[in-house]
Amino acid sequence: MQIFLPEKIGFCFGVKRALKLTLNEIKRNGKVYILGDLIHNPQVTENLRRRGIKSIEDLSQIREGTLIIRSHGEDPSVIKEARKRKLRVLDTTCPYVLRVQKIVRSLSQKSYQVIIVGTATHPEVKGVIANVTKGRVYVVKNSQEAEKLPFLKKVGIVAQTTENVENFNHIVKNLTKKTRECRIFNTICRIIRERQEETKKLAREVEAVIVVGGHNSSNTHQLVKLCQSLEVKTCFVEKEEELNMKEWKGIKRVGITGGTSTPKEVIEKIKNKLLTTIY
Ligand code: SF4
């Protein structure tokens, strides 16, 4: 069996930065809390938990210590409330996500209706929505949902940073026909776009692709969908234990890729398992 990896695997700079800030904070301050997960990867979440970070659902659960704002960002009112409660706030929101929040704030102040291409329930999108100060905000994840939108006079379109480029372009093309004035901001993260391109290339060169990452990771899901759309055998796993080795016998060329929150070591373990178990 030959195994192929894309040029870039492992954490993106936004994830590396969030982890570094958080680990430093754990060292300097024992009481560190987080709303939700720092990033969407179970191995990283478990590792942080073992180092002492506590996950909370509501600010009322804590009275002191540091509140970490996850890399996906947060509702600004939550950050304001945490400061009011005299908590130390460490904001690890990725700069790319902050940029989307800023664009959306400015659009809504200029009376544009905001359309976000992405998933409404994702923490990043919830944080972006919270930055709309005036008017309505719509979230659409595909062309069918975009079709259902009413005619809108003045629209600003942004994307969730992990959105699929083709899906975004397709939706934008349809939406421009339904508006009088439309401002488009392709806010898909540059690193996500590169990962999608590299995954496409990889998928075309192999018989099967293993996509590694958290089952709750949006960008990993996008890579899975991308491979499936290219009709290559696609397997989505979080860890090597999920690999059913019987499935891989007889396959000569396998590609392994991962999301931007997938640790390199997890990919390496999967590669080694394939190489040492299959012969
Ligand atoms: S994938 Fe892009 S937007 Fe998301 S954390 Fe990494 S650098 Fe930031």
C-alpha cells in the first residue's frame, strides 16, 4: 500500500495561536474556564481538560479566574458581561473570524441586510450573528435555502470561514439576481481554501481517502463532502481505533488528510496503523 499525505497537515495558525495562549494561561493562572470547546477536536479538548481547564455553559457558574474565548469567537455581549463580572478575559478568537465579525458590524451599521453562508448552529456563525446591530440577518447553507429568501434591496454576503468555496460562489451567483445592491465578501479562510484545493488534488490521485478530524469539526466535514463529491471512497475518522482494517485490504493507493484542528500526530498514527497492519 502507498500512502499519500497533502503538503500541509496539522493545526492552522489560528488553532496554534489559541492553544498557545490557553496553555500559557493555564500555567500562570490555575482557574481557567471556557465556554464550549477551544477548538473542535476531542483529543485536544481532553488534553486541555486534563491540564485543568474547566468547561462551563454559563457565566453564572464562575466568580473568578480567567474566561477563555474560543477560537470560533463569541457573542460580544458575553465578553462584556464577563468583564463586568471582573473576570480576566483571554480572547483567542482567530483573526480571520474577527474580520468576519467586523465586516458584518459595519454592514449592519450601513443598513445592509446581512446574509451568512454557513451553518446557523455553529458557534462561529452565532458569534457573527451577534455582531449584527441593525436589521435582519439570514443564514443559508445551500442554494435551496438561498432560493427561499425574499427579494432584498441592500445586501451584504459573507461566508463562515470554513465554508466550501464552490458552494459559496454558487449561492452568491443566485443571490445577486435577487437583490438590487449586493456587496460580497468571500471571508472563507485562506488556509481552508488551500486545504480544500490540496484535498481535491489528493482525492484525484488515490483510490480512497481517509479524512481525520473531530466529528464536530465543520472544516473536516467540508473535506469529507468534497471527497465524496469526487466519488472517491471516503472514510471519516476521529482516531485510529475507528479504522476498520478489513476495509483497506487490497487498496493500493490511500490518501490521508485532516482538518485544521486535527493534530498531526493523529494522522501519523493512522498512517502507521495502515502501514504496519496491512501487507
Ligand atoms: S481555519 Fe482559518 S479561520 Fe479557522 S482557526 Fe484556522 S486560521 Fe482561523
